[in-house]
Amino acid sequence: MYATRARRARPEPFAVHPGIAERLGLPYMDGGLALSATALVAFSVFTLAQATKHDVPGSPYYYVDRQAIYGVLGIVAMYLLTRIDYSRFRELRVGIYTFLCVSISLVFVFGFAARGSRRSFELPFFSFQPSELGKVLLVLALAGFVIDGARSGSEWQRTVRYLCLGLAPAALVFLQPDLGTALVFGAITLAVMYVGGVRWTHFAVIGAAFVAMTVAVLVVAPAVGTPVLKGYQEQRLTSFLHPSADPSDAGYQQNQAKIAIGSGEKTGRGDRATQTRLNFVPERHTDFIFAVIGERYGFMGAALVLSLYALLIWRALRIVTLSKNSYGTLVAGGIAGMLLFQVFVNVGMNLGIMPITGIPLPLMSYGGSSVLATFVAVGVLQSIHMQARLSQKGRFAW
Amino acid sequence: MYLRSDERGPAVNNRLALRLALFGGFAVALFAILFLRLWLLQVLDGEKYLAEAKNNRTRSFRTSAPRGKILDRNGAVLVANRTSLALQVNPRKLPEDPAERHAELSRLADLTHSTLKHLRKTMHEELKLAPAAPVTLRRDVGHYLVYYLQENQDRFPGVEVQRVFVRAYPDGTLAAHLLGNVGEISEKQLKEPRYKGLQPGDEIGQEGVEDTYDKYLRGRPGLTRIQVDALGEPTPNGRLVSKPPAPGDNLKLSIEKDVQEAGEAGLAAKGLPGAFITMDVHTGEILALGSFPTFEPSLFTRPLTQKQVDETYNNPSAPLADRAISGYYPTGSTFKLITAMAALESGILTPSRSIYDGGAFTVGGESFKNAGGASYGSLTLVPALQVSDDVFFYTLGDEMWDTGQLQHWAHALGIGRPPGIDLPGAVEGLLPSQHWRNQLYKEGKTERPWSAGDNIQLATGQGDLQTNPLQMAIAYATVANGGTVVTPHVGKEVTDAAGRVLKEFAPPPRRHVKMNPANRDVILEGLHEAAQTPGGTSYEVFGGFPTPVAGKTGTAQRVGHADQSWYIVLAPYPNPKIVTAVTIEEGGFGAESAAPVALDILEAYFHKHATASAGPNGGSPG
């Protein structure tokens, strides 16, 4: 159905003398996807320009300049990926997976420690955080493994294999420690397995195991004296259940974010914003940027951003259905799941309904690794879309 | 699993389509949750959060207002203010490392003669009230401490010194008891309606006129509201409201500093516990009121050392007690004025009735002797007062023993009842009566019922009677002014900084007592003879005093103590303006120690009011 409409939208798909647009492959790209991703990063730059003027003394555009550069680089990366046939990644799955695990492990050796956590390498221009790009790499590799292993072993064996393949890098990230990204890895694994057709009963067992593990980590382990989570991690995870007035509590931050968003009302407070301007909300350029949008631009601004994410994820889900092969379906499903999980957890955290986990808001939160990785993911989606279009073109051509 | 291969072509089959539909539905549900939550926060509850955000970003600082001055009736300053240095801790600037923080607080506790526990408690309590605001640890710190802290600033991050107002007493101990002191409001006081609007840590008057007239003296603290960031740091151009502190109004007392000084010096010279009061007999204005031993009121402007606590609170001679208004004393012969008035008004005595004094009075087998074993023969009232004949008054006491007339008149004149003075701590005292003792007897609290002996004792100010200079001054003033029971007070008026009178205190009399002016005249004549004719009990002291006065000595026996000396004098005679009552514990005869102090007071008073002594009524009768 989509295909029919898309075909009609292009009057002359196989021109004898292709124009510049055709040469660039623009007609085969998903416009909604490109538009929403570009609009989000533009909105991010716009917000940072207004909200972080006084953050770095002497350079009012510190974050703005950098985020703009990351955005441009991201768009370039997205376009380049569009021109690559994503199916190549399936063949490279072992290499990709190895690179993923090694790059994350190297952080332990060469990593740059920030706030007690080694997550990134210090590069000349920015600090590169392998686990961000690792999210996309995990999707590409894991989808390949699922396709590859589709006919070997029993269903249970396969399920356990996928889980192990997905959770191994998650565990590495967790040890950095970076709980948020580890959770994203987990979500990606589950999304790929879900689209890959793992049985419902297996998911039920995984769900039960997850609940049991949560109880063990949060209740049993601290009780017997061998806590798995660090104190602050546990506090953050549970603080949304009990907001607090103590500025040193994690619940305080969440409460301040909630107040910030609420105080924006319908149209926002603009430069009269106080919550996010006077540091009541921490990490306002990264994890809590949604609170800045909520306070400055009100419901109109926040709803616009949410709508752009809805568009992004809708287009991703649509690409799942368009893919020319199962590998594309799994990759697109994994990316859609990854984006949905990150957006819901981050915005939910800002709105006080999800725990504080340190998951950035894709394309909005300041940070080169995250912006670039998200554009890479969007580029892979575009590649799947383009391949689907080209194959249709080919099929109709012959 | 539906994946069998990665064959080309659209990969969607029916089972995958179902899963993708569910995936899409799940995504729609999650977005719906986010949109609804956003709508709830921003549109439905937005106002509430906006108010919270506004409240969040402002911080109020109170600047304390200087209290009003306390002046004497002529404007001489009794209590003023001085600025002092207060030690504050800014918790935000303390070291974050718990060990360093602990070490710094320990050093601070040592420096301020406090304990770490106490210090942490103070900080905890203050921070509950005003999070992130500086906590005042000690007021009025010495300069040596400030210099030390400045020199060692790096060892005391977060410790600050601020200027605050504290009370200053230019005359040291002068009028310490009636002035009272200032201190931090207690938790209990915070709940009282008169302290509505005050906050913990605010200072209020705690004793004396500082307490009674607190609402005039206190002033209004200034309020500065500034915009702050999350760390509580003021933001640039962030001043929102600024209300300067309004200093308290000045309080002018009816006290006359010279008279007060004379009384205190006189008492101090005796070196024995005692008290005095000088009051206007017509208005109840108190010109002087003091108690000995006394204390430095400035003591309370800083925390007491253990030595100071011992010297003030745990001292057996109770320097903090205001004996003039809270003493419980028998009065000795000064009570005879009341006995005479009761006898005259009830008709059992006339100015011409003589009573024979054979040296002792015997009733029910019990013998009451004259003081010193003297015997004066037949006497009328005036000579009986002049020589303070005991048998004369024993006889009157015996005649009124079950009529209640003596108690009626003593009560009417203010003995054994609240005096209504504008100072906290005034006591009711005890006026023994037939009903009172019989009630005790019925309850088994005493071994005998009321007897004539009790009333004979009371007639000469002995026995169970418990009163104080204030009550006796009221009784004498009432007789002197012809029956008006005045309301004693020290507060005279409230003035603003420019001296304009904002409020005057002239409390109406408590009540009026009907009395025959002739009876008053004959009693005052007797007292005048006692003070200023040869043979009078205090002639040796007042015989040479240029102003005619009427004064009565008293020598009260207190169980377990040497005799207590009393003197109460009305001046000038015969139309008194002031009454002065002096008592000195273990001071011996009335004329021996109390009367000389009263003389000092009157000299000081008449030195100032020279015209009064030379007035038309000033001539001595006979």
C-alpha cells in the first residue's frame, strides 16, 4: 500500500538522463525521517543557544558551536550511509561485534574518567564515547547473528544465544559504569529478538527473569551485603517514586525538572525561565534538556518536540515494513526500538514518571557521540529505505 | 520463528505484520503517556508549578532591626544598642569532604567554647528553617576571635563574621532588675499570640520592661528578597524587594536615674540583700526600684560561662530575684499604719483613746512583749506610732482578732493581692486570716486553728504575713492620697526616634478605698512624729532632714534569720508626693539600716525637686 502511493508520488522514477536529485539519490530517501532528524538537531542548537549563554564563561556559544558541528557532521554521515547498501553490514557482523566489544573495553584502559565513570576517549576535538556508536553497531551485528543463526539450534538455544550476544556488551557498559546505556543495549537486544520472531513464551520467561533480577539487585543484594548497583544508581532508579526536597537527593533533581516543565505552562517562560536558567535543574544541556524546552517554550514547544520524535519513530517503523530483506527489517526494528526506548525513558525522566538513568535524548541532548550515533542510525534506516526503493524500481523496471 | 532465510523481497509476512502492529501500538501508547503527562504538568497544573518555580528562585534575608532605647523620665539613656560581631557558618561553603568538615567544625566548637554536638544541633535546627542560609553560632564574639579567624581563613572556609545589634548598658548594673534583658525567642514563646509573626532566632525582651514593652521596643526586621540560583548564590541584578529594617520605638520610664542611683548605692553600701522602691503616691509612677545583690544585664548579651551561671543562677543570694516586687517578707512595725487605719475605720479606736502599756500583752496564757522590753504607760495613737509601741497594737489586734477588720483593710490597701505592676514576676504574697488558717487546720496542714495570737502578730507585721516593698508602698500611698489604690508602673511613654510621644501610659487606679480624711491625718501625724520629733523611732536619721516627712520603722523577725530592717516614708508631710519603702534582710532595727538608705533616696529626690520641699505645705506642724 505504501509502495503504491510512493510510486505514484514519483512521476518519472527511471529517467533516462537522471537529474541532480536522482544522482544524489534524494528521491529514494525518506523525507519525513530526514526532516524530523534535522529539525530535532536544529531545535537542539536553537535551545542551547538560548539556554547555555552563561554556562561557559567567555564563550557564550560553546555548546551551540559544537552541537551545530556535530549536527552537520551527523547529517553528512547520514547521507553517506544512505549511499551504502546496509546489507554489507550483515556480512561484517563478526567484525562489527568484535569492534564493538573491543572499543568499549578499551575505555577501561585509555578512557577518560568523568564523575567516577570511564565512558569515553579524549580525542583532539571531542571526547568519543564508544558505547553511543556501539548502540548502532549492536543493532547491525545482532540482526546479522539472528538472520545467520535462524536455522541452527533449537529455539531455546537461539534465544539464549541472542541474549548472550546482546547482554555481553551491555555488561561491559554497565561496568564503566553507565547504567543508562547498558539499559539501551538491553532494549535493543529485546527489540531485535522481538522483530526477529522469538516466541512469546520466551519473552515471558525473560520478563520473569528480569523481574527476579530487579528484586535481587534492588532488595536482596543490598540486604545480604553485596550490592550490585552503586548507591547513587539505586537512589536514582528509585527516587522518582519518592520526590524529595533535599537538594542532595536524586529526587530533588527530578522534582526540579518537573517544576521547570510545569512552570512553562502553555506558551513557556522564554528568558524569564528560572528553573533551568538558575541551575535548579542539573545537566540542562544534556539529560535534562527536555526540561529546558518545557520551561522555555511551554506545552507548544515540548509538544512540537514530542511530535517530531513521533514522526521519527513512525517513519522508522514504516521502514521496518518496507525493507527488501529480513536483515533490514531486523535492523530497522532494532533502531526503532532503540529510539523509542531512549525517548520515552529520557522524556519520562524529565516528566517525573521514569527513573533517572542517564540516557540522553537522541539528537536533542548535547554531545557529539550521541548526535553522531543517532544520525548513523538514521542513515542506516535511510539506506534500508533506499535499497527498498531501488529494488522496487528494479523490479518494476524489468 | 518465521525467519527461514534472508531471501529478497518484502520481508513482511503475516506473523511479522502482527508483531509490527503491536510494536506500533506500543509506541503509540508510550507517546500517549508522554503527551498526557505533559498536558497534566503544563496545562492543568502549570500555575502550581509556576508558583513553585517562583518561590524556588527567591530567598529572603532578614536584617535585624535595632531595638528602641530605654530612657529615664528625663531622657537619660538607660539601655542603648551597640553593634557587635556575630559568628556565622555558611553551610554551603563548608568543605564537602566529611572528614574535613568534621575537623573544621571541631576546631570551631573549641574556639567558641561549645561542643561539636551542640554546634551540629544548632546548625541542623537553623537549616531546617532556612535551608542554605548562614547559621549564627555565637553573637558578640570577641575581637581576638575575629582576628584569629581572619588570620586562619584557609582553615575555616565558610565561617563568616557579621555585624548585629546587641544591648548596651551605659550604667552597668543600674536598674538591672527592672530593665530586664533580651534573648532569643523560645519555642514556647513562638506559640504565644503576642509574638505572632516572629521567627526562631528573633530576639525579644525576656524580663523586666524589655518584656512588658517588647512590642514597642522590638521594631520590624528588614526584608530583602533576592533571586538566587540553585546553590543559593545571588544572581546579578537579582534584588527583588528590599524593605529596610524599622528600628523599635524608644521607651521612656518613670524612673529617675539620680534617685535610682542613690537607692542602689545606699543598698550596696550596706552589702546585705534588700530592696527599695520610690513611687508617686498619686499616679503610681515608680521613680526608683531596685534590689540587691544585683547583676550585669550585659551578661546576657553573650553565652554564659559556667562560672557566670554559678554566680547568677546557682548563687544562694539570688542576684536575679527582684526583691522589691517578688520578695516574701514580714514587715514588722511598718504594718502598724494598716492596723491603725483598720482600728480607726472600724470604730474600735479613736485618736483620743488611750491604751495602757504595761510592757507586755497577755492573751490565752501567751505573753507578747514590747520590743526591747520597754513600757510606755498610757498612750494614744499618735505617740504610740511615734515610739512604735507594740502593746498598743497588740491590743488592737486582739480586739479585732475575729472581726476580720484588719484583714479587710490590709486587703483593701493591697496586701496579699496582685499589685498590677507592669513588670513580670510581681508576687501576690500572703495575708493571713481566720478563714485561711482554719481552712489549713481543717485540711490538717497546721496544728492549730486561728487564734487571737495570730491577729496580734499580724497587727505588728509578724507571724505568717508575707509581703514586699511594692505592696507596702501601695498601702502607704493609698493612705497618703486619701484612698486611691494606684496602679504602679515604670513605663511612662513611647517616643519615636525624633522624640515625638506616640503613646503615654497612665494606667487608671486599681480601685478606691473610702476612708475618713481625719483618720488619715492622725496616722500621718503619728508617722511624722516618729520620723522628725525627738523620741521618734527614726528621729536620729530624719530629725535633721530639711523636708518634713512621715516615716515608719520596722524590725521584722524572720525564723532562721537575724531581724529584717524596714523603713517606709511619705514625703513631704503633710501632703505626700512620694512614698519610699526600703527593706534590708538581716539589717537589724529599722532605723539602723533601712532608714539611712531611705534618707539617701529622699536626699537625691529633693535635691532634684528642691521647690517641693519649700512649698506652702512644707512647714513642719509644731
